Amino acid sequence: MKKNNLLNKWLWKWHVIAGLISAPFVILLAITGFLYLLKTDYETPKQKHITEVAIKGTPITFQQQLEIANKNAVKKPNAMILPKHKNEATEFVSGRFGGKTSLYIDPYKKGVSGEILPKKTLMFKIRKLHGELLLGKWGTKIVELIASWMVVLIITGLYVWWPSRGWDIKGFFIPRINQGKQILFRDLHVIFSFWISGLLLLTLAGGFPWTDVFGSNFKWVQKTTNTGYPSSWEGRGFKSTVNGKPISLDDMVVKAKELSLDGKISIGLPRGKEGVYSISNELFSNLSAQKKLHFDQYSGELIHQNTWKDVGVLMRGRMWVMAFHQGQFGAWNWWLMLFTAFALCAASISAIISYVKRKRKGSWSIPKVPKTFNVGYSIIGVLLLLSILFPLFGLSVIIIITIEFLKQRKKAIKTL
């Protein structure tokens, strides 16, 4: 591929500048992402005394367990997770998302086995550090800005690295160890970065839906184009016909088992006299198996059901990349994310070491670009496209251009 030498220098310059600014954050994101992948392995044994029970005697009914949960939960439960094994405590969920808590009932001892408050767990803090640097909304925006620049770093890095004088296959796998430490760490940065570039773009795509600005815009597009979950998915518009006494939770458990749904099965509890029961399943390794069914709480009759086919294309894509981001498609996905986190950390650290080894004393050693170089319309078009797609990146570009303009104007005034 024949490259424009001046454009190559210009892209290298901004690759270096963006890398220096974002590298510490990228390393932090890689480490916290790696740690969060260990969530299940870390939490399962620590919570075993709450989630597992001894099988002894006859268990009480699910309806009786719900009554115990209603009396002991800080907030009235809105769902029950159907146990898959006899030695599992029954989980009653209160709240949603970040405010979610779980109360566990031992059906044999007829009491509470424990409560799990995600907000108070170590993994919740690691997730908050990963997603918002423990700085709330401002931290989320910083992470979103860094993620936006990471997309630019990948694109510019691939262009700068792309060989213009033929290919050397060894360069894809083996760093040069006999040409000094600066070259060695530069090669390590290049090799790690190349092999995870596609994976990293996919991983970033899975993280952006959680962000403030991009995430809000994405949800707006989903709503406008009607490509999210159907309005019937949550069942807010459905009502039960009040007629006599409601059926018991045990009756709904029977219905849920008859459906033979895969994955974790949740039974949403009715809200008020006209509320409905909702049965759904969660299976990230096979998203197409997801279903949501709503039942009348008095007659037990099916009111409405949705399958994965009813979910809009943007929501399907969003759920897929978010599940991939968290390594939820199975062992292959988990190990792939673990490798990506390790390689990203190694690529960032080796880049910093290479820069330090190359840096001249008293200088930032930023690649020089001739003042006569003009960015072409194609590059401006790409920048505009990225700025629209990632608004915080666009805002940072405006700030950079403004600073550069003021610096040039100050120099011009001094020469007068």
C-alpha cells in the first residue's frame, strides 16, 4: 500500500499525543475489566453460605416463602428466581439495575438464609471503577471520551503501522530483540495492538451502550426507529381481570416449569390488584432463546408473549456486543476477553516504555509535521463522521482546534 508520508507523520503525531493522554486510563480499564471477568469465580464461593442450603425435611411452598420475603425485605420483592436445584435457596429480587438487592429464603429452615446487596460488594466497586472511575457522571464521561479516542488510536495506529515496503511475516509475531530496548518495546506494542485491534473495536462497541452521551443517543435512535424491545416486553400496558382470589406463586412455578425455558428463569410478581405475572428467561450464550410471557394473576391465562424475533435489530446488536464485552457467550468468549484485557494492558505499557526510551531530554519528542501540510477533505470527512458518532470526541477536537488557533494567533502577534 502506497502511503502519503506527510499524512503518515500527521497521524503518528496525534496517535502519540492521544496515546500519552489516554494510556494511564486504558491500563486502568484493562486491569479492572480483567478483574471483573473473575466476578463469578470470586463471588460464588464467598456467597455459598447464603445461596446454598441443606436439604432437610419438607420445604415450604413458594407462596409461603414469598410471605417471608415480604416481611423481611427492605423493599417489597418484584421478582423471584426459580431455583434449579433442591439445595438452592430461593432468590427474591427487589429493585432494578444498580439498586437491585436479593433476599434468599431457606425453604427447609423456613427463614432467611441471607441477603446480597450488590452495591456493597467488591466487584460492584470494581465495576464502578471500570465504568466511571468512582467519579459518578463525570467519571462516566471521562471513560466515554477515552473509549472514543481509543477508536481513533486503533485507526491511526493501523495506518501508521501498515507496511509500505513489503511484508515481513515475522514482524506479526516476533519482536526484534537485538536492536535496543526502544525497538523491542515498540515491536511489542505493535504486535499486541495488531492482534487485538478487531477484538478491541468489538469490545468497545459493547461498552458504548453504557455511556452517557453515546448511550443516550443510541437509545433515542432505537426509540425513534422502533428497533428496541417491543413496548409489550415489560408488560406495563397489560392488566389482570379482577375475579375472586389470585392464583398462588406455586401455580406460576408449575407454569414456568412447563414452558421448559433455558437459562435463568425469573417470575415477575404482580403489582397491585390488576398487575400480571411475567415469566422470562436469561441466557446470554443463546440470546435467541429469550422469551417474555405475561399471565393473568387470577385465571392464570396467558395474556401476551414475546420472543427474540420481536426484538428490534438495534437492540439485538446492542445485547450481542454487550454480552460479548462481558465474556458471557461461554468459555471461548471469556478466555478471549481475558486475552484482550491482558494484551491491551501489555500494549499500553510497552508503548509508554518505548516512548520513554525514545524521548529526548527536555523535549516531548512529538513527531514533527511540516506547516505546509494540509489535511485533505477525506480526513476532515472521517473526523466529522467520528465527531457525530462520538460527540465527546467531537467536543475534544473542537477544543484542540481552538487551542491550536489561539497558539498560532499568539505567535503571529509576537512577530508583528
